[in-house]
Amino acid sequence: MTVEAVLDVAVETIWTIIITSAPLLIVSLIVGLVISIFQAVTSIQEQTLTFVPKILAIFICILIFGPFILNTIVEFMTELWNSFGDYL
């Protein structure tokens, strides 16, 4: 296995991680920002106020984007296993 092949697999792996985690991270960021603005406006400084809405938003996001995330990971793993012989 050459250095180029290892780097290609590493780059593809990192790109797959970024693509599959982006929807969850973006939703979490947006919900956290909205909650922070709400806390700043109302002067409520409750630490647990951010966790419940974020968890609910992430669960809903997993329900919506779950098939996309699963398909992306399955396609990546299938491609990796199909080219396994080339790496040996």
C-alpha cells in the first residue's frame, strides 16, 4: 500500500466524517445560538436550559437526516471493502 493510497483513504474518511456530522452540528449550533439570545434578552442564566432543546433538536435531526447519514457511511464502507484488494 503506497503513501498516496493511505492519504486518499484518510482524506476520504475525514470528508465522510465532515459530511455526516455537519447536519447535527449545524442544528446544534443554531439551537444554541437561539437559546443564548433568549437568555441574554430575558436575563435567565439557567445552565440546563440549553441542554433539553439541543437534545430534542438533535433527536429530530437524526430522524430527518438519519437515512442520509446511514447511506453515506454504507457507501463509503462498501467502496472501502470493494477496493480492499487494491490496498494489499
